[in-house]
Amino acid sequence: TATILLEGAEGGSLQQLAEDMLREKKDFNINIHLASSLPLPSERDHLRPRIDLIAFVIDIKSKYSLKNIQASLAYVDVRFFLGKVCFLVTGVGRVNNCSVETNAIWKLGEDYCSPVIFCELELEGIRVATAQRLLRMLQICAGRVPGVSALYFSLL
């Protein structure tokens, strides 16, 4: 079983992304956890499975979204930044409504040596393609692809 944590305040779109990931055909079991921020509640630590990939979802229309992700990053173990974190930037289809500078997002990816993926979760086709991409990344992070390391993600 591979486990992904989708962290962000996207609400319904994040839930739809998780459902699309579950619907995809795959040869391994997945667990998907949704969180609006970190740290995760500690009272369930003993029940929480190992997390293989964390996808931080940033809504480009909301400065709060970026600030929330930046605050959450302090709670992530440093070892996760060796290929087990990505930044998913949504809302890119509405460039005239952007509140977050794309340079700030690129810098975040650079600072944390993690890939930045731009998408639009409100459009079904793009959301499904994003779900497929995240599943492939999760499969690699969980060690289910022989000879391929998650350390290569920084080359995306």
C-alpha cells in the first residue's frame, strides 16, 4: 500500500482529485489523506500509515493558500524533501485572477528541491491527468518501480 497526503485548502477540488486517483486503474493499493494544514493531529499517530508522498496544493488565486503551505512546511521532516514532496499549483487557467506570483512558487520549489506542477483542478480532463501523474509519482515514491528513484523528481 502506498500513501499520499494532499495538503491544501482547495476543498471540493481536492476531494475530486482524490476520487479521481482512486478511480484510476492501478496494480497497488493506495491510501489518500486530505489535510487543510500541518501538523496532523497527534492523537491518531499510532493509526497513521507511513506517508510516501506529500502534495502541497497551492491555489494561485489565494495568498492565504501560499502562506498556509509555507507554514506547514516547517512540520515536514527534512528527509521528505529528497523526492517525497511536490507542489501542485491550481487555478492557473485564470491568470488575471492571480494573487500569488509564480516566481514565489518557483522559488519555493527551488528552496525545497521539489517539483512544481501547474494544473487546473476544476477542469475534469486536467484533473484526471493530474491524478494519473500523482499516482505515477506515488508509485515511484513507494518503491514500486524498480530502478527508479524519487530523487529524479527535481528534474521535472
